[in-house]
Amino acid sequence: MTNDVTDDVTDDANVEPRGLRVLVADDNPVIRAGLTAVLSAADDLTVVAEAEDGRAAYEAALHHRPDVILLDVRMPGVDGMAALPHLVRVAPVMMLTYSDETDLVQEAVRLGAGGYLVHGEFTTQQLTQAVRDVGGGRPHFTPTATNALLAHVRGNATAHTRPELRALPNKSSPNNLSQLQPSVGQSSQSRFQLSGREAEIMDLIASGMNNQQIAAVCFISEKTVKNHINRIFAKLHTTTRAQATAKWLGVA
């Protein structure tokens, strides 16, 4: 009986604790050390490798197969944006950087980033939760990054729905304001009879975003995105994203 108990204890002790394995890529060794210390303090997170540029990050990712990659934008040699499309094939990537330019945030999401955190906009607890979110397939963005994505979406929505101005009828006109209809140009939206939201999502599809990224940008669930896409495909008489994009852009 004693031996059996001892064997059980030994087996439990050899079981590797479950959690997320993280790769940290930043050219600043002080930032790398700080991030490693913060993440390693969490029971369910383990930093398995560090890298000083995009090339080293990719090599480390292939070797260690992390669950999440934290990636800086600007690094010497191969920078984060250049490495991002390659890294997302290995593991979910969260950008963690001082770069808060709107264009960079939008490009990072387009290239596959599952999150974008700007230094100074999060606490250590929020950082560890963001890693868990991205590792679990849930997008995570700090306020500046969120605002950049909202600006992009609102810009697309405005471009698709802004009506042409028409003169109001004078008092002698038999028409009244309730009879006025906005005159929308011959855009793809009107041609295919897409709603404003459907046009917005079709724009994001054409830009190369996947369902998860679209859900993050539009603040809706992936299931809702899929429902919209099914309706879009039906209206465009297509069955694939490539076919839909070609029709939407007027090249098919």
C-alpha cells in the first residue's frame, strides 16, 4: 500500500503544469526582461524564449512552438511588421509596442495580429489577461488601437452610405420631406443591395481579414460575422471569399 501511494505522488510531481507558453520579441533587452518577469509571475504563463528581432522571433517560434507571441513593431533587421505574416502561421500574435499610429494598427490587424497593446495603456494584470485572451482566440486591444480600428470602420461605412445632397422642396412643391429619398450613387453596395453593415464587412473581407479579425474590428461575435458573410455571398451569388472580393471590386 505504501509503495502505491509513493508511486502516485511521484507521477503527479512529474506532470508538467498546464498553461500558455509565450515568446517575447523586442529589441530592447530591458523591456524583454520586464515582460518576462511579469508574465513568469503568473501561474499559467511561461516565457519559453526571447528574441531581439523578427528573424530571431521566427526561428525561436519554429523551435519552441509557443502558444502566444508578443511582438514589437519596430526592431532593427527584420522588424515586427515584416515578420508578422510568417509568425501568425505558427501561433497567435499580439503586438506589444510604443507605436500607436493608426495605419500601423490597421496594417497589423490586416496581417493577422490577434491583439494590439500600446505601452502605457495597460497594467500588468491587463497584460497577462491579454495574453490569455489572445491565446484563447479572443482579440484584445488597448484604447488607442481600438480607436484606430473604429476610425477605419467608420470611414468605410461613411464612404458606402453617404447620400448625395438634394435641394429641399419649396412650399409650392407637392412633395414633402417624408417623400424624399437619399440618392445613393451606383456603388457596389447599391448594386448588390447590401446593408451598411454588410458593405462594411465586405470591405474588410476584401482587405484580407479573417472572421476573427472582422469580429474584433466590428465588435461582434464570429458567429454574427459568419451570418453576415452567408447573406453577402447569397446577394453576390458567390460561394468563396475570392469570388466575392472580385465582384465587389468590379474585376469579375
